[in-house]
Amino acid sequence: MAMKRGSNGAAIQRNKGGFVCRLPVILLLFFSVLAPLIFLTGRGIHLRASSDQKDTPTGSQVFGSWYIFLFVSASRLHNSVRSFYFEYLNFSLLMQILDWRERLAMQHLKSLFSKEVIETITANTHDLGPWSLDNVRKNSLSSSWKVLDLENSNKNNVTFDEPKDAAVNAVQVTSQNKKEDAAIADHSPFVDTPAKQVRRQLREKRREKRASQLVQQDDEAIVKLENAAIERSKAVDSAVLGKYSIWRRDNENENSDTTVRLMRDQMIMARVYSSIAKMKNKLDLDQELLTRLKESQRALGEATTDADLHHSAPEKIKAMGQVLSKARELYDCKLVTRKLRAMLQSADEQVRSLKKQSTFLSQLAAKTVPNGIHCLSMRLTISYYLLPLEKRKFPRSENLENPNLYHYALFSDNVLAASIVVNSTIINAKEPEKHVFHLVTDKLNFGAMNMWFLLNPPGKATIHVENVDEFKWLNSSYCPVLRQLESAAMKEYYFKADHPTTLSAGSSNLKYRNPKYLSMLNHLRFYLPQVYPKLNKILFLDDDIVVQKDLTGLWSVDLRGKVNGAVETCGESFHRFDKYLNFSNPLIAKNFDPNACGWAYGMNMFDLKEWKKKDITGIYHKWQNMNEERTLWKLGTLPPGLITFYGLTHPLEKSWHVLGLGYNPSIDRADIENAAVIHYNGNMKPWLEIAMTKYKLYWTKYIKYNHPYLRNCNLSE
């Protein structure tokens, strides 16, 4: 018994131990299989039950109780099993919280939109798939305006021109048709009703009609503007440009070849006899003349020399000669003479009109700044203001007030032009270290001027750049021309010049309205002692000149007590005082000789000591005040210069300064090559497209076109 009891006790102990060993396995199976199934089933039932209730946090409370139960149960498991359950439960909790936030957001949306609108948005967004940045980038229109499965459209996106109508139509369709609501719930494609398709087509037709009307109105407005511009250009009265073309064709006589000249003469006679044949009812002869005329026109084409003519030209000339001889036998000379006079008069009127238009265009072109120069100025300005302050200074500043050196005054707002003046002067100077350049510009180009000469220093010479806007003494209370430029009368002259009742009536010459006359850089030449008070002599240079020889000899010229040393420009009957001043005014007639010889600005030696003694600036102020109504002279600086320095100008040798390279195509080449300074005065500046090619080489040879800034701005020969 004892043995049996002992054996039974041992068996019971083994059974208990086996049961204890199997318990973790049973718990593991329970929590890995049964517990998740029970939890998920309970959670689904709870969510369906609570989906129609407003108190959504109840679901999270139920889930929390499950979480506590599982936490306590899992605490008895093995550590590895427990860590697995913790990760699973945390993930389930996170998903439950996100679902709760989504339900809460949907409840807020229900309070803002009706059920139909929400269902429409839901259906369309489900059709497009899940939202993402790629989806937004690919679809330019909002998904709420997208209509699918229409036969005659390419996905038929409704435009944004009428979004309100599209939204209203979408709501109406969904509220009227229950079957379509069911289709939306099943995420099926949304199909337009026939009525809505008709309305959309009508809207598209109205848009097309309105667009065509707007295009037509724009075309009519452009035509009106072009016609108005042409009429205004015809009213411009100015000087003839000369025998050159603004398109760089420097031929003295385009009709120099005899064959071309003969063909054009035959064509003129053919037109004359054709018109007479119509008057005499000779229709056969008229038709024959017109036929030969067309043949000659085709053979002549655009030819200007005999070498350019078509090979059939001799045959056409012979055929035209035979027809003209037949016509000449029928009509008397008086009739032909009258017809030729009428044609000549008509041609003369056309020529005058074209000359006026070409003058207008040349004046307009002279005012423009080429894109390359504008680009250069902008790039240099940016680079300058990126420099540290210590790198913006020029060397040898102690030379700026040394009266024993050669000083130049250059006032310009053109970076490229100013660089040519300085570069050509230094290259041709014998002692460059003794030359000092005083350059003044406006605040717009101040940085560009500094940067250019910091990058391209003028060798051993000294240079200094100043801003005219920083001259505080140069104000309207001191300077009469500044006060006049600010007046209402001057603004009316510049900006209402086409009105017949303005002060400019009867004087419509466009060149006097050049913007350079509004710049104080142009009038600063009358204030040289105020700008450079410690200098005795200074050589004034324009920015449209090129220096070809050493200029130091000008400082040794004896001005014989005069203030201004300049080259005279008058010939036998031109460029005298009566060309620039109004001698019908008694003040002008009383004080000046109409035959007095004019002189040129552009290269002038000024004795600043004599200037101060004779109060030249005061004389200028007096006459400028008397010319406030522009009754003594038109705008500009040469007429007041002639008055101010009247009797105070010493004539220099003409070889020092040759003018006219901006308007005169017939200057002797020997005079140009022997000149110390050549001047591109006139409209055809060397940096413009209208420059005369025969003179441009003298200017471009001082430009280094391989410079990075010039290359980046597409500046080339």
C-alpha cells in the first residue's frame, strides 16, 4: 500500500508537472489565435454599432478595456512572446486612434455640406484613386470638376471659367437621380445628362465667339495705332539726312550703271504712254505696254548695278524699246510733257514724305540704348555692389588736384563709349602717367562706370568717377536750367508736343526733344570751376569722340586771354550764329553778329583761371534766365555756349578736331586719318545699328570684344 500510495503520489506529481508545462503552450495558442479573433470580431461589431452615434470616443474606451485585459494576461507569458504582443497592441491602438480622428473629421464635414455634395466628392475622388502629390501634378484641374466617359471629349475637363455652374449642375444631377446616387456609392463613372452636354456645348460656342471678337478688336486697335504713328511721322519737319541709307548702304549713287538706268527710264516712259493710251482708248497698246513693263520689272528685280541684272535683261530692253517707239509715233510731245510733270510732282511729294519719315526714325533710333550696352551696364552694376568697400577705390588719388598734370573732363552715362575715349587717349599718349581723367556719370550708371575701370584700369594714368546727383550745390535754386526743366511749361513742351495749342506749335523738330537735353550731365560743362576748383586748365571731351594722337600739345597752346579753345565749324554760309540763334529777337540782334563763326563742343580746352575772372557761369545764368520761354534759342548746349563764350573763344587748328562722322558721308579720308580727335556728332553714333560702316572701324578698333562682359552681353563687331 505504501508502495502503491507512493507510486500514485508520484504519478499525480508528474501529471501536475505536465499540466504546468503545457499551460504556457495553451496560453500561447489562446492569445495568438483565439484572442485576436475575439478582439477583431468584437471591434467590428462595436464600430458598426457606433457608426451612427455621435459619441465616437466610446469605441476607444472599449478598446482600452481589451488592452488592459491583454496586458495582464500577457504579463504571464514569456518575454519574447510578451514583446511581440506589445508591438501588435501598440500598432492596433495607433490604427484605432487614426480611425477615430477620421470619423471625427467626417462628422465636422457633415455639418458643413449636404449629403449629396459629400457623396459627389467621395465618388469623384474614389474614381481618381488615392490623393498624392503626383496626382495633383498630373491633373491640372480639381477632381471635383472632372467628368469621365464622354464620347466626344478628351476627358472633358470643365474649365475654370464657370466653376459655380459646374458645381450646381453636379449637385442637381445627384439629387434628381437616385440610380446615379447608387452608382456613386459603388464608385462607378459619373455620366452627364444630355441636357448638361448641350449646355456645355453652348457655353463653349459662346466662349469661342467672344474670343474671336476680342482678337478682331485687338487687330483693329493695332491698325489704328500704326496709321496714327504714320500720320504723326508725316508731320515731322526736319533736315534731310543726306545721300546715305540708314541701313548701312553708303553708296553715293545707286543708279550709276547705265543698263540699270536705261531700264528704269524705259519703265517710266512705259507708264506715261500706258496712261495716255487709256485716255485715247488704245486698249491694245495699253495692254502691250503693261506686259512689257511687268517683264522689265521682273528682269530688273532688286538690282542696283549692271552685274546684278538677270541674263534676260538685254532682250527685255530691246522688246520695250520697240513698243515705246510704236507709242511715240502716236502721241505729241506736249501731252507726254504734261504727263511727266504730273508724275514728277507726285514722285516729289512721296520723296518728301519718305524723307520726313526717315528723319523721324533716325531721331528715334538716336535716342535708344542698344540691348548690349544696357546689359553691360546692368552686369557691371551688380558686380560693383558685390565688392567689399575697400576694393572700390582707385589708386593714385593724390593726382586728382595736381595742376601740373594733364586733366580731362568726361561726362557720360554710356560705359562703352566712355571706355573708348579713355582707352584711345591712353594708347596714343606719350606719357600716360601724367594724364588724369575726371569722369562724371549719373547714379544709375555710377556702379557700372566704377566697375569697368576697376576691371580695366587705364595703365599708369589716374581715373576718378563721380556721381552728378551727389553735387548738392547743383540744385534748382542755383541752376536756372534745372528750375526750367521742373516747370510745367517744359513738361508740356516735352510730353504734349503734338498738341496744336502747346508752346511747341510751329517748331516740331524732333531733335530738340532728345532726352539728353533733360540730363544735367549735358549742362555740367558750364560749371567746370565749381566741379574742379583747384585746377587751372582742363580739356573737355565728349563721349562720342575717338582720340588718335597725343593731346598734350593742347596744354601749351596760347589762348591769348580767351577762355575757350575750340575748332571753328563755319564755312562760307553755314554753321554761323544765325543758324542757332533767333535774330528776330531784339536781344539777340543787338548783342551778336549773325555772321559770327560757330565752333564745336566735343574737344575744348578751358582756361579755368580766366573763366573765374570773367564769371562765365554768371553770364550763362543770365542768358539762360532770359530764355525761359525758349524765344532766344531752342534747347541744347551749343547755342548757350556760343552766347556765353562770344568773343572769348580762341580758334584751334582744324586738324585737332574733325567733326561730322555721325551725319556726313563725304568726309575726306585723309582729314580723318590726320586728325587728333574724330567726332561722331550727329544721330549715327558708332554704337548704334544706323552707324555708317565706313567710319565705324576707327571706333571699334579700341574695343576688346573678347572681354568676358562684352561676350556675355553679345557685343561684337
